[in-house]
Amino acid sequence: MSQTIGFLGGSFDPIHFGHIGLAIQLMESHQLSKVIFCPAFCSPFKLETPPSASPKHRLHMLKLALDHPAFEICTLELDRKGPSYTIDTIRALEQQGFKLRLLLSDESAQNLHRWKETEHIVKSAPPLIGPREFKISSTEIRNRLKKKLYCGHLVPAKALDYIYANGLYLT
């Protein structure tokens, strides 16, 4: 019997407790064997405002922040470069034999109809939708960092240390 895996994509610019909380909540409530976090090279909806941090920095922050044994990172979208379409990644993971469920916050789910090949996404990786228990956004975190405000309650400590050490989002 194949195990079901959660797929959580995003810019992760930076990764924060909202992302992690959603992944844990949906993984536990739906008995997923693991969750794959897949950082986008650039969201097709954010081509005019690409991620502030480089793909290398965002990947490193993910590696530092995701210390749960059931969390993994997929770099397919970073490796592919260009706009990141979830359907392309889902197809690639399907070819590797993964049985997927797309993990979405209730906020993200409201825009699912705008995604490329939504019907195929829903068929191949039926969405699991959860409320973002922590009302946190990466934009809010970047703004707080620019203002030199405390962010330890929003971002895992190792990722936050990396942000400061590399001067990310501070100007």
C-alpha cells in the first residue's frame, strides 16, 4: 500500500511558523506519512515582485527551519528555474510513484481556481485545506525585519539567525 504524502509549495520568503503549523496540522489530522516542502523559483502570480531572498538563501532557511523527521525538501522548482507551476512538479513526483495531497491554507485555497491546470491538480493531488492558525505572512515578517522589530515568535530560531547573519530583509 502506498503512503500518502503532503505537498506544500510556496516562496518561503522566509519560512515561518504559519507554514510549519499548517503542515503539522494537516499531516497529523490526515495521517500523511510525510510532508514535502517545495520552494518555488518564482510564483507565476509574483513575476513582477519575485522573492526578496535568492533561491539559495530560501533553500538554506528551509533546511534550518524544518527539523521535523517527517519533513523533506524538494528542489524541483528551484532546479527548473523560471515560473513555478505546481502541476509540473506534481507530474514529476507522480512519475516517481508518490501519492500526493496538496496542502493549502484556507487563504491559498480561495485562489486555486487561478492555478495552471487546476482540474488536473485536484485530480492528481486532492487538496487538504486547513486554517492558518497563526496569522503570519512573509510580507509582515520582511516589514518587521526592516523596522528592526522582534521576529522570534514568527520564524524558527535557526532560520532567523541565518537571516541576520546574511543581512536578509534588513534593508
